Amino acid sequence: MVPISFALIMRVEMPKSPGSFSQLAAAIGDAGGVIAAVDMRAPGKTTVVRDITVNVSSEAIGKAVRDAVEALDGVNVVFVSDSTFLAHLGGKITVEPKIPVKTRQDLSTVYTPGVARVSMAIAADPSKAFNLSIKRNSVAVVTDGTAVLGLGDIGPFGALPVMEGKAMLFKQFAGIDAFPICLDTKDVDEIVETVVHIAPVFGGINLEDISAPRCFEIEERLIEALDIPVMHDDQHGTAVVILAALINASRVVGKDMRDLQIVVAGSGAAGTATIKMLLEAGVRDVIPVDRPGALNRTDRYENSHWRWLAEHTNRENRRGTLADVLKGSDVFIGVSAPGILKPEDIQGMARDPIVLAMANPTPEIMPDVAAPYVGVIATGRSDFPNQVNNLLAFPGIFRGALDSRARRITDRMKLAAANAIASIVGDECSAEYILPSVFDVRVVEAVAKAVASAAVEEGVARRHVLSEGEPAQWR
């Protein structure tokens, strides 16, 4: 795993003598730390107390730095704080009232007795909850903690900081109030039942980090049970951004996307959704590969999702290993495991191959290793060009779905999102720029408008989002 950089804040009491700080700095440097800041806290006659901010690349280096400082004669480590843990102290999100309650009139308006009029109006017409409650702009981020990215099955408590982070992104990027809902059950029936019961509060449901194949059934059942949009982001957010990347990558190498032969390594949640989206987008030849090799119509599979893939993909019914089916192919998409793609595999592909290596945090092949052999390379990493990041998709998709009061998120809406993301790059498209930055402020607005428009066209919208200044039309 790639080391995670963070900062330690060390409060140390040390001798007030010449050379003592130099010894401290040398000990920190020798242990692998980099001093970022020094702040005086309490100068004394014989000792001083300083706060030392030290950047470290891993927990092991952090421990080594602390041990090295504690071993110095006359130095007392008062405490050590971790900047990452400090950022999570008490959680990362809060609930803030939109209206101040300062007077008795304020109180009677937002609570009893005034609230009774609003409650009765909603009871008589539940659709008014979209206008008169938080349902208008809220999303539940639901998980059971069984498939947290890079961490696996860490349970609902372990998943909570991740879901808080997702809620922060919803708010920061799309202005959506999102709530982390971490369920202490792995039972599919219980998860579905629980989400259905809490759904009245929310305008949408974002499923997150639920292991396959359970995630497929949970999403399908919730879509059928609820009249608000439900999306498993690990599946469809990933698929949308991969398609956006492929739209522009195919432009770079001068190939028609419909004519591409694409090999997808990994047929779990993200891989299956990506393959289905590629087929929806008009790609005619996709070859799924998993542990048994290329999925085909000759072999028999117990996994029902593999059976579907085998029946609807691999046009030539090719068999063999990943290396076998990559020969002559135009595109490799990896949503599988680190290091499975070799330079010699790429060399056997067609002219100007496209490689989208999504395994996280270590991709199927590192970009610098693949670069000499590819037309375009993209990964999920932020330290190389062309980061394929779900953050390009889910805020705008849910913003558009909420704005249009969509009953569900359809394939057409997801295709619209992918095309909107790709369009941001425009004529500046190049081998190192096939996707916009996640911080490009144009992305969410473009995706939201495209998704809302597609929802109206498909007839799943309860609100027509028209041009600025025009009144909304309701169904």
C-alpha cells in the first residue's frame, strides 16, 4: 500500500541550551521525519516547551520519530497529536439550523404550535415533504461497512469516518445535505427493510461500500421499493467516470468507441456496472476477465452475474487468460488487483492502446511503467495525470436527480452524466488530459443539468428544470 502522509504535532520540553534543538532536529530527520513548523509554547529559565510539527510518510515512521525524540537526554515528550485524527475529532460534519431561534415568535414558528400547520399539510399531501422538509435536498449515505475501499470488511463503526467524508463531499461540491447511515447488519433483507423505513426523510439514497454480490440485490430491491433515486456509487459512479474517460481517450487515439475491443479485468460491482454502461454507450465488443479467465459462453458459472456477462459480452467467445485476450485489443480497463498487467501485455495490444488501471491504491500497472507503450493511461491516483475519480460523478448526478425530483436514476441519466464530464475537457483533450479536475467548478453544474434534462426526457422527473427565470412545472 502507498504510504499515507500526515503530520505529527509533538509538544516537547527540552533544555534551554546551545545545540539542544539541533540535536532534536537531527534525531527527527534521521528517523525519517521532516520538520514543518516550530512554535514556542512556554519559555523558562532552564527549559523551553515547543510544539514541533513533523511530516511523516507512514505510521511506522511516525513511531520511529517519537521513539527517537524520547531517547534524547533531557527531552520530555509531553504529548503527540496526529493531524489526521485531530481532523476527525468529534466527527467531520454537523447539523446547523437555517433559521435562528432567538425569540418566542421564532420558537412558535419553527416548533409548536406553528409547525402543526405544516405537519398537517404534509400529512394530507405527502408530496409536499419535498418542499416543506429536509427531504428536498437530502441524501442518505448507506453502508454496512463490508467493502470499504482499501480496507475491506471493517464494519459499521470503522466505516463511519468514510461515510462522514462522503457526506462532506456531497455538501462541499453539490450543496446537498448528506447523512452517514452505517447499519449493523449484513443481512440483505434487513438492510433493504431498514432503508425503506428511513426513506421518508431523504430525497435520495447513495449506497456505499457494500460487498458484491449482495450490493446488486440490495440496489435492485430498493429501486423497486422506493420512489426516490437510489444509486450504488461503487458501481455506477465508477462506471460513469470510466465511460467519460474512454470517450475522450478514444478521441485522442483517433478510434471510434463503437469499434473498440475492450478487455475489463474484474467482474465485481464496479466491473459489472462498467461493462453494462459500455454496452449502453454502443460498444459492441467487451471481454470480461476474472479469476477463471475470460468469461465465455462455453464454460458454466455458479455466479448469476457472471452468467449474464458471459451471455451478453465476448462477441467472439474468446477464452484464456488476461494476457491471451489482450492480444489485439484496443482498451484495458482494470477494476481488479494491483500489478496484474505487464508491459509485454500492453505491447501485444492494438495500435495506441488505452489503459485505464483503476485498482486502488496500487493500480494494475503503474503509469510510469506503462507510459512508453500506451496511447493513453489513466488511474485512480491523484499523483498522476488523468485521475478517474467518482467525485466527478456522484455530486452532480444526485444534484440533477434532486433538482428534477427524479423517481430513479436511469441508464440514460448516467450516460448523460458521462458525456457531460467528457464535454468539460472539450478541444483541450490530450493524452494527459482526458478528464477534468475534481476541483473544476464547471463539472457539478454540467452533470446536474444533463442528468435533470435526461430525467425529464425519460419521464422519471416530477419537476421540470427549465431555464433560469422560468417557473418550474410540476407533475
